Amino acid sequence: MKIRGALGACIVGTALVLSGCAGGGEDPVSSTPASSTSASAAAIEVEEQLVTVDVRIARSLLDQSGALTDEQIVAGASENGIAAVVDGDAVVYTMTKPQRDEMLASMRSSVQDAADEVIADESNSVTAVEFNDSLTSFRVSVDPARYGALESLLALGFYIQGALYQQFSSVAPDDIDVIVEFVDNVSGEVLDTGSYQDMRDNLGQ
């Protein structure tokens, strides 16, 4: 099974969306500085302005592998007309609301691309992936005759992308969750289920 490769596609796709920011061509309108309130490893703060939105996201969630330098994150955002400042283990993005809407659309597209790649990988038992608009729920249909327990690790990629999407959508950190179910593609029976919050609890975050 190419589980590791599929997970990598999910996570790298998210990092590219955020570091490149998939924004429009408008220059960001100046806004007040981001809140100095400290964020936990998976926390994000969204401060709504009249014209702009300041988004503070944990660096450890944005760049899971630590592959991006501060300069790459700032430059990637700047290329798309969005300001970014690295503040310790956090990155603060300043963008217009239309730019954020476009970013969220790009993140949804990235999730769909990752799901399509998993489905196309014949070494996996996955036959379909469905998710809701808010990326709080994923339903992964599998061939039960071929399904193995290790394939449940695919949920990790969906946890990360769903959590990031919700955070950029202004969901309060404590309310963020992503439920992933693996179901029999014929009977609909749930074979495995897990959540982003359970994962965080297991990791002691």
C-alpha cells in the first residue's frame, strides 16, 4: 500500500496552499496588528476587520515536516498579494476577505485532489471519498475484502486539512473537529472511525 505517499500528498498539498496562499491580485489593505494572545500547537486566531482578516496559525500545524523556511513562507504569501509574518511558532497572514474566500476554495480543491489520488491508487482498497462543505466529516468507502487496518492512517491527512480549513473559517479552536469514517462500500457498515480531537488527545496536545 502507498499509504505514506498518499498522506504526503494530502499534507504537502495543504502546505502549498497556505505558503502560496492561492490569493487574488489585490494588494492587502493595512490592518491592525494581529492579537498577541499565545496559541496552542493546533490553535488559530481569526480577527475580523472591516476590510481585512488577520489569521494566526500555529507553525507546527502549517509545516508538519519543518521543510519550509521563514523566508519561503513569507515569499510565498507575498507572491499572491498577501502579507505574512512569522512570529515564533506561528504565522500571521493578513488578507482581504475575498482573498480568504479564494484560499478556502483552493483548500477544498486540494482536499478533492488528494481524495482522487487515494481512490486512483490501486494498492489501496478505497473506492470513494465524500466530505461535507465545512470539512468536518469524511466518509471513506472501501472494499472490505481488501481493507487493512493500516489504511486507517489515511485519516491523518484529512484531519490536518479539515482542521486547517475550519481554522481559516473562524471556527473556535476548541470547537474544531474532523470525523473520518471508513465504511463498507456495499453495506455501508462502519469499519473504522476516528476524529481530529481524539488524535490530539492521544498525542497529549
